[in-house]
Amino acid sequence: ALVHLAYINGTKNFYEIPNKIIEVATKGIVNVFDACLSNNIKEIYLASSSEVYHHPSKIPTDENTSLIIPDPFNPRYSYGAGKILTEIYGLSFAKFFKKLIIFRPHNVYGPNMGYDHVIPEITNKILNLKNNKLIIQGSGEETRSFIYIDDFVSAFKILLTKGKHNNIYNIGNNEEVTINDIVSSISKILEKKIIIKKGTLQKGGTLRRCPNIVKIKKIGYKQHYSLIKGLKKTVDWYKLNHEKK
């Protein structure tokens, strides 16, 4: 089996190097399928993304929701468009495989995940504050849902054994939380009192995101890490490693 995870992640990269993102997406998926077909690989698992939904028409968002590119001139959509292409390419070649599965992760987080994702980014900003004012992107009322890395791994293991050929699965949790809630929870873990200051939401920034996970729950997925439990493990790691710097 082959698992295709290679991509350029991190929201700031959507805006700074869209050419590299779309290049990795397009050349990557073509090379992956050429290699699979040349080597008689019969199982393939393709990582897509919740970014394919952009501004979804319904929350929670199920796997059958329309995939759209709201503004082709916005460099952000290099990422989402690349993932849409990954899905279309995969589904078009599905007949050559015994098992082809596409999965859409929704905000996977955990210790040691770099600093280009919302949870470590907020944690590091709070740790580096010179005063108690934290400037965030947007109003703070934008929402996301998060899945701790251990839960993601258990969900993926279920796909390996019970996932159905030529199918798409959301991987995530259906607890929708605001960015303000996340900031508040992280500041409590760090035992810091802060004042949240609204900032500018980046062009094309998603206002709400929360997956419908009925499909993957039907084949056995169960959440083991609450958001608070996962945040504690993640934030503690960043605090410890921040202090070493």
C-alpha cells in the first residue's frame, strides 16, 4: 500500500509561495500515480484536506458537500485547489486499484508540529508576550474543530482495515469551537491572563469549519482525547521546549 501525504502546509505559505504549493500538488500526484501503476501497487490512500470545502454551504460538513474555488485570483486557493485536483485525479484512476481511499483531515494537532498552525502559533505568541495583549487574526468568533494526533492515527488505522474502496472520509471531531475559546483555553493552561485584540482576517479566511464524521464513526472511530486533554499535552510540550530556547 502507498500513503500519499507529501504537501506544503502552513497557512502563511498559501499566500507567500502559492507557486510552490500548486507545483508540489500537481507534480506530486502525477508522479505518485505513475509510480503506483508502474510498480503494481494495489492500495493507495490520498491525503486531502478540509480546505477543499473553503466556505462550506452547511455545518457540520459531510463528504458530499460541493468543492469550490471561490476566487481563483486569491493565492490561498493554491492549496485547496491542489487538494481538489488530488481528489479528482485519484477518483479518475480508482478503477486501477483494489482499494483507493481519500481522507480529509480537519485541524490535526499535537506536540512538536512546528509553529505554522493555529494552536502552536497562539501558544508561542502568548509565551512571547511583553504585555498581556494578544493580537489575533479576525474577530476571534471564527470557528474550527480539532483532532488530537493520537485520535487521528487511530482513525487512519480504521481506514486501513475497514475503509471502503473509492470512498472519501472526513477525519476530525465535531466539536465546533471559536478561536477565542482556543485562546482562552491555552492561556489558562499557561496560567497567563491576556486581553484578546481583534485583527484583520486574511483574505479568503474561513469563518466556520466543522466536519460531519458520521461516515468514519460508522466504521469504528471513537474520540479518546477531548479538546482540553489534547491541548494540555500540546501546550505543555511547547512551553517546555520554548523554555529551552
